[in-house]
Amino acid sequence: MAADENRPPEADRAFAGDRVIAPGSPKERKVVTRVYALSDPLCEAEGMELVHVEYQREPRGRILRLYIDKPGGVKVDDCVNISRQASDLLDVSMDDIGAYHLEVSSPGIDRPLGRERDFIRFKGQRIHIKTSRPVEGKKSFKGVLGGLSNGAVSLVMGDRTVAIPFEEIRRARLIH
């Protein structure tokens, strides 16, 4: 897979072609991609999965949120451990992004889907997708995940299937 010109080269090395959902401004997308590249190996070394990264402005300032998971579920100590290590790593490697609050938590029951591989892994599950721009006249979709093919997520909504381009997805979550 050729590198997308909007993605830093380290993203391709870190994910071997597994694109991530990174909505927002170009700066926010760059931050999310860098955080994935730096934090994914850390989580893996600790026996955890980096599920999703969010970087956004909220009323109390910029929030950098990491969602982690592991077989058997995440405990508070796991979040504290990753938070401490990620904080040190990000402070050294990303001192150019300004002030932010780091939060580390489990993905919860409405797990965010943040990588292409998630749309393959959770095929058959009910999901909610929000897009950056309208697709077939809509920006919000709920249905059964049909998978990922040719850069588009297939979503079965009743008797019809909608193909949503991966790059248009702003947010996606499992729903129960």
C-alpha cells in the first residue's frame, strides 16, 4: 500500500498499512497518528491493545485520550501504568503540541473502532458511524458491519447496504 501524502511516514511503518481514524484539523490528525505510532508498541509490550486515540478540544482544554484493552479486561492499575509510561514518552517525543490532559481508559461496552482492522475484526456487529461529509445524503449511520473492502466500510441497514469510504469516517463505535 502506498503511503498517503497526508500521513507521516512513521505511521506506515508502525501500522503496516492499517489506517487509523483521525478526524479534525491537519494538526490534530498528525498528533493522533504520532500518538498511535509511539503508544502502540508501548501497549503491546505491556500485553495490551491500543484500541483508539482521540485528541480534541473540550471545555477544560485539549484532551488526549487513549483507549486500551486486554484479554480479561482492563483494570485501573493497567490504566495507571500505561498513563505514566505514555506521559513520559509523549512529553519527550511530542513537546511541540502544547498543553493537554492525558486520559487512559478501557473502551467500554460501546468500543470505538479506530483502525481498518477493527472493521474486519468486528464484522457482523452493530455499529454507529459518523462521517465528515454526507454519504448518500447522511452523516450518521447505524447498522450491521459488513466488513471492509477496497477502502470502504460496508454497513447493512435493513434491506440495503451502504459503502462508506474509510477516509470519510469521523467516529465509529460498537453499539449494544
